[in-house]
Amino acid sequence: MSEKLQQIINNQQGDPATEHLEDVVQLVGFIVGNEEYSIPILSIQEIIKPIECTRVPQTPPYVLGVFNLRGSVIPLIDLRLKFGLPAQKDSDDTRFIVMRHEDDVAGFVIDRLTEAIRLNQRDIGPAPETELQDESIIEGVGKQNDRILTILKVNKLLERDF
């Protein structure tokens, strides 16, 4: 487990802001472009600083290639490009989030991590309705104080559409 992920988990312990553990959703927030997104903490295999990747021919531009993580070859997807934003050079805050859902694993480039988030289930609303509701990558919308959090579906992010 990466040091940053362990730090996020440690910061959550002892948080009296929630009533019943079974009603709490634990998320990790991150920034892509000017927007904050979040995913369930249990979907994260690890968070690492950027490492070298190898380009794979005939893949969409948002698929940067693959990288080797302790012997496993993992596809790397730039969320900026996938979300239709312009590419950006890596900064000191850039991270790869390695996500897992069942047997699917991929790394995603994010601009920066924000924080661990604990939301009560009642503070999460449904995703905005669209014509392609089943294809949406948005799981729901969380409300915390004065901010809105877009919660992404990890299984949809990991779907191979290339």
C-alpha cells in the first residue's frame, strides 16, 4: 500500500462525523482539470507517483500505454484526455491511481489528490439523468458542507472500449 493511501486511511480513523459505520461511504477525492471527483476507497489498489510507460499502438489518445507495477503490466489512462480536456505535463502533484474492480485493473493519471472523504449514505444522491444512463460513469453526487462531489463508477472507468 502506498504511503499516501495509508496516510489517507489513517486520517479517517477516529472521525466522529458519522453515526453508524454501515451508513458511511468512504471515498478518495482527486482533481482532474478544474473538477473534483471521487471513487470508493476500496476500489484503489494503490496510488503512486508517475513512472515510465510504454506506448501501445492503435489505442485511443487517452490510453497513454502500459506500465510495469511489480511484474504486472497495467494499462495507463489519462483522465484529462478521456474527459475531453487538453493534455497537461506532469507536475509534482500528478499521481497514478491504480484501480481494481473484480479482475479488471488499470492506472489513471490524475492532476492531484485532495483528501479522504467520509459521507453518510443519505448525503449521496443519484447521478443526473441522461439518455445513456446505463453508460454513465457517474455513480452519484455527494453533498458535503458547501461542496458537491461527483462519485465515479470504477467498473465503468475500467471497461475496455479500445
